[in-house]
Amino acid sequence: MADIINIQNYTDALRNTGYKNVESAIAEIVDNSLEADAKDVLIICSLDFSTGRKVVNEIAILDNGIGMNKDTLEKCLVIGESTRRKRKGMGRFGVGLPQASLHVCPNVEVFSWQSNDSIRKVVLDVGKIKSGIQKEIEGSSEEQIPDNYLTYFKDYEHLGKKIDFTKSGTLVVWNNCDRLKPKKVGSLFERFKFLLGRKFRYFIHQRSHYIGLTVNGTTQQDESLRPNDPLCLMDDNILMGDPTDPKRVKKKGESIFELWENGDICGTVNLPVKYSDLESNEIKESNVEIKFSWAKEVFHFAGGECEIGKFLRKNVGISIIRAKREIDFSKFDFFSEVNKPQHRWWGCEIRFEPELDEVFGVANNKQHVELFELEEEEYAEEELKPIWFLLNKIVGNEIKQIFKKLEARRKGLRTKTKTGGKLPEEAIVEAVEGKNPTITASFHNKENTSQAELFELGKKRLIDAGNPNPSEGDVKNALVPPVKLEFRDLGDTSAFVDISSKMGNCWLTINTGSVFYRDLYSKIEEEDESVQRAFNLILMAFARAEDEAFNNDVLYEAFQDVREQWGIKLRKYLKTDFKA
């Protein structure tokens, strides 16, 4: 006879249970707190100063839930034990507390108390298990809260919010956190705010629960979680904007996304899904809610490299919500080309209730679902189709539609060149050259041409670029930047760019009829707006250098010759490369 599991050898496996990171492990403990009706949860980091690096060596999660009685407490660190087997709320698998804890540390202590009852404690110590000293979870002992946590039990306030942990609750302490990444408290808190704010956003947004962060022994780094809504619809989201300054993240502002509307879809789609009830074996039906959002035009036009755009890059994907809590975030084969910048500017959320756990393939640590592309022919005879097929007909299709509209909108940025609107690249050149006054060919022409004539030249230029009726403001705006960028079809010639200085500023024209634009520039334009912007600046730098060569006839002509020969060579190379 032999034990099914050799627990002494199994400890290493227990510490490698598939949690993605410390944030996911903490989320498991917070789940337990919320299931225990805690209204307030405090994540406490203690620092180790012995190495001089001020790294986190201990993490505690403190809540004011109902606490655990003696029997429940003595089972809470036993693998496979659970008091929440029913399909309600977030828990039921019975592996969360011990496995999440051991993912981060080798020693976990759990203190719990209920009204008019003493504080009790249980311990799980991997080192003692491996050495054979600890063979079981010993009966709970009456204990006092460790001295370094007593401050949270005496009229405690967190960022002005009074929190009472004395009546009932639970304290989980992770000692010697040897698997923390990162270890610095500042970086750790930033990750907590981002991921935990996203996982528990509905609880925070509805103001039903409070989750705070603190460093033990100081209030200087106290923070509270705000919702991190990847749909960017919540009015208290961590990412808010101001239409008058659309590039900047605002603490208080307006939502930067709005509900997506397309035909019968007005933000939300309800999808009835059939499933087999495990208790009755009956076929039942449950609702899956799918919600879509996309960027408001003013924020989308700010570009992907602004402060808002960079934040959105971290939230590219689809959020899966189970019982109000996010359990997974990915693309799930519903869309490809994840690095396309347009994917930053939409959001999608799929919500379901726990009775659909098997349908979605929910993992026991609630970190992922089984959603990936399958061959439909293989399931032709199946009564209950995999959920991916049902979702893809809605999710996959709508993402394609949103992407197309975003792409069309982005390409519409080119209309700024038609209306004289200032592009970001033009503003950059203007800021630099404003500190570098130089007599250029364009400045010379400006000085020797009447304002009326300049206006007419600028008006004609905008008309030729595709604006049939430019306003006075359009023309004036077009004549301001030191280098004005425009897109115009000059025919399939070797001239992939044209540079003109007749209107008091230097006009750089990218020839949309050239092989350069068709086979190279248009692909950069579609791929990454930051690369496109850098490419524009390369060309604009050449244009400005040519404009500044005005006082040197030999150099000025050399620039024009180089541009011509450059175009001829580039056309030959591209036609050879792309077999045009």
C-alpha cells in the first residue's frame, strides 16, 4: 500500500500551480474575502531593509468579512477542501487559498475571528512539510494578531475612510515572499492597481467594496484601487479624458469610449446558451452578455503614442467576466494581428454566470477559460456546440466591423491635410524650428509675395489636395507650419515626394500615385501610426534641410538632384522587390 500522493515530494509541485503572477494569486485571496461578505479589503506590504534595497518580503491581506469558525479555519489550508461548492459567487473549487499562497511564499499563516469569539490561527509551512515535521494542518490555536498588524485594529483610517476590522474578519499573512516579481513596492503597487483594478472593477465601480493598498508602518504610500475598465465606459475609470486636451489622462473627466452601435446592436448583445446541468442532467439555458465599445473620435485622433494611447495598448483584448469578476483577458482567436494599433481603440466584454463554468472551461484557479478556434466540421453531430462557435458569430464579426470603421476614421486623419489642420508631425517641426530662425527659400518667398497672393496660392493648394471649398481658417492654418505635409496623387512617377516653397512655408507632398506609396508607405500607414509618424519626420527633415539650403545655390541644386535620383533608385528597387 502506498499513499496516492507523497506530500513531501509534492510540495514543489504545489508551488508551481500555474498562477500567472502575484496579482493573480492575491486576486484569489480577495475572492475569498468578498465571498465572506467583506466590504473592505486591505493589501499590506512589509519591507525588508536588511539588504538596503527596501524590497517587499511579506504581504498580508486583511478583510472585515464574517470570518471563519474553528472547523472552517482548520480546513481552509487543506488542498481540495471548500465550504463553497455551490455555483454561486466566485469560489467553489477548494484550492485557492493554499495554492495561491504557496505560489508566492513557502509559509502562510491564517488568522480569523468572529463576533464575541477569540482569534484563531492555522499555518502551512513548506519547509516543515519537506522535512517531515508538518504532516497535517494542526488544530487552530488561540492567538493574538501579530504586533506589526495591531495598528489596523485601533480606529484605523485609510485615505480618510474609517475601516473597522475588529468585529470579524480574516488576516492572511504570506511570510518570506521569495517569488515576488517585481520586489519594489512602487512597481508592485502599479501592477496591483492595473490588474486587480481590472479584475474587481465592478465591485469597486458599484462602490459596494473598497480595496486599499498600504505599506506597513507608514501612510505615505496608501492607495486605493480604481476600476480599470477595458471598455473605458465607467465614469470613475482609472483612464478618463478631456476632449479639450485629448492626449492626457485625467483623474476626473469623461469616458473616452462610447457604446458601439451597428444595426440591431446597441452596445450589448444577449446570447442564450444551452448547457447540461450536472446535477439533473437536464438541458438548460443561461444568458451570456456581450458588450462592445469604441473610442470617441476626439480621443482616437489623439493617436496611439499619446498618454491615453500608451495606456490603452496594455488593455488590448477581450475581457471575460464570471460573477462580476474578470477571470481572463486575451484575444481568444476572435481576432488576429494583435499588434495593429487600431485594436487599442475598441473594447469587448463577455459576461456569464457560474452555471456555465463547464461550457467556458473555467480553470480551478479562475485564471483562464478554454476559448480557442476549433474545426466546426468536427462538431457537426454535437447537440451542444462549443461556445467559441456561438460567440465568434457575434464577437468575431463585430470586431471586424469596428476595426474597419476605426481604420476608415484613422485614414480620415489625412483630411487634415485637405483642411489645413495641423498634424502632430507638423507641430513637432514647428516647435523645433521656432528655436532655429533661418532664412529659408520658403521664408524668402513669403517676404517677397503679398498676403493676398499667398492666400490664393494656399487656397489653390488645398483645392488640389481634395478640399473643394476651403474656408479662410483652413487656408490660414495651412500656411503656418514651417513644413506642411500633404498627400496628393502626382501620378506613377519616380517622384515619390515633392517639395515646394512658394507659399511662405515648405510643402512636402507624398505622392499617393507612386510605387513608394502603394507598396511601402500605405503598409506602414496601416501597421503602426508611431512608425508612420517617425517616417514622416524623416521625410520632413529632408524637406526642411532642402529649404534651408536656399543661400547656397550649389547645395540647393544638389538637394534637388539627390531627391530626383533617390526617387529613381527607390522606384526601381521597390518594383523589383514587390514584382510590380
